[in-house]
Amino acid sequence: MQIYSDIRSATPCCIALGCFDGIHIGHQRIINSMCGYSKEHSVTAAVFTFDVSPAALLGKTPRRSLLGRDDKMDILERLGVEKCFSVDFSSVRNISPEDFIKDILIDKIGVRAVFCGFNFHFGRNAAGTSDILAELCRKYGIEAYVSSPVCYGDRAVSSGRIRDMIEQGDVLTANRLLGRPFSVVQVITEGKHNGRTVGVPTINQNLPEGFVTPRFGVYASYVYIDGKRYESITNVGVRPTVGGVNKNIETHILGRFYGDLYGKRVRTQLLEFVRDEKKFESLEELSEQIKTDIEHIRSSSVYQKY
């Protein structure tokens, strides 16, 4: 997939518009529809998105990220996107809805068909809606496809809903709405080796700045190391038993693992919440609880769900 930080020709193409901040199952419907059109009409499959959340540039509280930029680009490529315009929001924020359609999408990029969600807004002061987009596309002779909401239960799937679920510890449902396990990809940092002294060695990762913070507690998890997946158990929190204060992710790989991981970028996927984080009176008491947690996870069917 080719990634552009500026606006340039990709003619002829069809394009999906949106922040796609979670690339959840609702976003995937839009992108899959666009990629299907691309194959049917032999045009390039493209996405127009932003490198930084518009909320941050508008002085609003930035949304807590659900995935990093690299992950976002990887997922788009796996979905079949060939070209991604990941541009600076400030470069288009003051353009009128009509000028965005005509001058940017049609004249500069060479768009033949546009795809967006039902709640898409664009143009100066977010004045453009999906209805206005469809009307402008008709005016200038290109096709527009507006995706209806994807619902889970009786509510539409949204990034905000998924963030709330993760913060409440309901990662099992959040993962269904994402269409994949919620992941953190970070470098392994050196810890205090407390786990190793009580027979439960762990790998440590910091939570990325601005990332959504899962409910503090213990989770069944997977870690990916050099392309190989390992069953694991992860604690998200501040490690109160050892006097920790900074948020981090601490993971114990189930079974045997050998190798130096310090400095490696590792993916940790949270699968299911087990219990809240708790301060124990000693490392030995913590170790016994971890062993109980491991037995609980192994006796459950959590890994079979994935």
C-alpha cells in the first residue's frame, strides 16, 4: 500500500472517507464495499484519512487511541486498500464541502466513487453531512455510497462505544466490535525482576501516550514474538504490591519461553478480563494469586474463542 501525506492524483480511483480511528466492523463495512467496487470497476482502492485526530486540532479533548498509526496502515492494507491519503487535517479544515468534493476529490485525486458512513461530516465547521455528500456527488457526476450503521445489540457500533467497553474491562465484547483483539504494540522494557524471583517471570511494556487505558486488572492474553503467538496472562495497572505508580502492561507467558526480549517491539492482545488489580501483602501472596489466575484461564475456553 502506498501512503501519502499530501494530496495527489490517484486517478482513476474510488475512495473511502473517514478518520477510521478504530477500523471496527462498521468501518470495515465501508472499506470492504469500496474495495469491492474497486475490483468490479478496475479502479484503485483508496482511503482518505487524517494523521492526527481532528478533535486534537480543534481544541477538543483528544480521543483515546484504539490503535497506533502503523497498525492502522497495516489493517487498511490487509483489507485491500492500495493507496492511503493520511493528511494533515489543518490542510483541509477550512475548505467548503462543495470545494472538498470538486477541487480535492474529483479534480486533484481523480475520484470516480465515494464511500462513507452514515454519520460522516466534512468541510468547514463540519458542515457537510453524508446527505450533502451524496447530493454533491450527483451534481458532479460521480457515485456516492453511504453505509448504514452496523449494530451490535440495539446500538450502533462506534469507536466511542468500544473505548468505553475497554475502559470498563469488557474487552471480550470490544474485540467482537473491533473484529480483532484489542492490541498494544510496545517495546519491552526492563523491570525489577520481581516476578522472576517468585517463579513468574514477566515482560513489561509501557502504555502508549494518548492510548485508551484498559480497566486495571488481570487479563487472559496473547503475545506475538517474532511472528509466533503465545498464550499469556497480563496485568494492566500500576503494580501496587511493589509500589508502582506508572501505568504499564506486565505479561507472563504460559509455558516455557527462552530468549532476551529487551528492546523488542511485541504485540500484546487482551482477550478477556479475569479480575481487578489488587495490592497483596507480599510477593509470595501475589505469586499464589497469579498461579490461581493461570489455572482459571487454562480451565476456561477463552483461547478457543479466538
